Amino acid sequence: MEILFSVATDSYDLAVREIREEFGGGIRIERVSGDLGRIVSGGPSVGELAAACDRGRIIFVRHLTVELASFKPSEVPEAHELAELVLEGVPKHPQAVAVQTWTDGAGSGGSFYHLLEDALGARGVAVSRAGQDLVVSVFVSAKTVIFGLNRLEYSLSDWPGGRMRLARSDERVSRSEFKLEEAIQTFGLDLPPGGKGLDLGASPGGWTRILRQHGQEMWSVDPGALDPRVTADRKVHHVATTAGEFFRHNRMHFDVVVNDMRMDQVLSARVMLDAVPHLSRGALAIVTLKGGGKNPLDAARRGIDVLSKQYDVRHARQLHHNRREITVVADCP
């Protein structure tokens, strides 16, 4: 059983290092393309690998699938044979599957979606792009076409190769909103109805806006200005000061705290420790750890180690919208 894992292109070596540190240096791994690797032998089951990723022990892997077959582009079988290939990989005839296609170039590989949609549909299997327990993955490059199959619970992301695509809209006030939306969707985060949220380093207000959409009354802390569309909301309270000054005077307790500030990983984690006395028991914390220089894996681990002193870390992953960041999700005990 060969497992395919997707990564950000410049994080491939970091992902390989993590996998070998977690499961042993004897694992044979080969690079398929810029953002795709293959565990050839000596590795864990896909369930074991997914569990390590989900716990944040492996940070730089975004998506997993189990390889069914690979072909040269000129040798891909007919659609009905591809449908049989997929159905042979499942223990019983499914009612529905998701088919997700992506490429190492500018295209989407969408022609394979339609081929499988028709061929599987003819066999009574409904096909959609997401939201199914079984996920068929199709990776397309100039040299190879790879078909994979995995259960959604072991896939890490319900998007092709973990590349989440969120719609732009006029209501958005910053690109950073995508990062928080992706974290909420990918990790299935439940925000408390009618909760109180604290956004540290909030300007211009993108994360505040997203948390308001999830029903949180927001205290947005930043000396800088917030977008007028955010401050027009009466349940957004802009506190124009630093995090340290806010904590010195605050007497409230919050159910959610988020931090997307541009600072060193350890410093950012320490700000989150300063927030702990101001949080309710079981409060949700979301923080992005930035950069990392020449050794981003060890830098991220240092930040996570600091957070772990007072939080229960649930997830840590380099999401699609993170670029050179890590998103960490934690609970306040």
C-alpha cells in the first residue's frame, strides 16, 4: 500500500523529516512532483499517518490518499476501466463518492472528474466534489496520472490535494480571513453560540469579521484602525491598545481567543499564555506561528512547546492559506 501525501512545495523536505522522525528512518519516500510525495515502503498505515497529522505531530502534510494505480498520460485506461479500478478498491459498492482532481500546473484536471462522474454514475454511484465518506483523488501532471482512494476521515482535507479554494467577496476586509475560515472548516471547530471572542492584533479586522459570522461578540485589540465595515457592527468592540495593556486592565473572560500577529513564534505563543487568565475554562484558542527562517520545523515546535505549557494543543498544520505559517488550535484547560 503506497500512500501519497501533499505539501506546500517548499515544505516537502520538512514533511519527509517529520514522517521519518515519527515512524522511523527506514521509510522509503520518493518525490512525485513539487507538492506530492509517495511513501513506497516501511511506512505506517494511512490511519496511523492521519492520526499523527491530526494530533499536530506532523505539521507539514496537508492531504492523504492511498494509491490505486498510476499511468503515463497516454496510457490512461478507458473510463469504464477507471470506474472498475475505483470500485475494486472498496469493500462494498458505495452509493456515493467524492472525486477530487488537481494538477502540478495551472489546470484542475477536471476532465477526469467528468469521466469518473459518468462512468461511476452508470454503475449507480453518485459523484460529487466533496462531502462524501469516500474520496477518489486524481493527480495529473505531464508525466503521470495517479488515482487514489481514501476515507474522508483519513484524508485531512476535503479539498483536492488539500488546496482549499474560498470565494472572494466585497465583504472581505483582508486576505487573512481565508486562514481562519480554512482552520474552522478543516478542523471542524465548534464555536460557542453567543460567546465572547478576543482578537489580538486585530487590524484591519478580518478575523473579527469571521468570528462575528460565527456568533461571537468580539473585543478586537489593536492600536491600528479597523475597517469601518467591521466597526459598524455594534457587537464589535475595538480596543485601540496593545495586548499587554489590554490584559492589565481587562476583567472579562472570553470563550475564544485568536492571534494572527506578525511576530516570532515564541513571542506570539507567550502572548497567548498572557491571555490564559482572561479565558473561560475550555476556551478555544487559534494562533498562527509565523516564518521560521532556515529551520521552520524546529521554530514551529518551539512555539508549540510554549503553548503546551498552559494549553491542550489539538491541531497544528500548515494549511493551504498559511503560506509560510503554521495554524495551531488549542483548548484552555
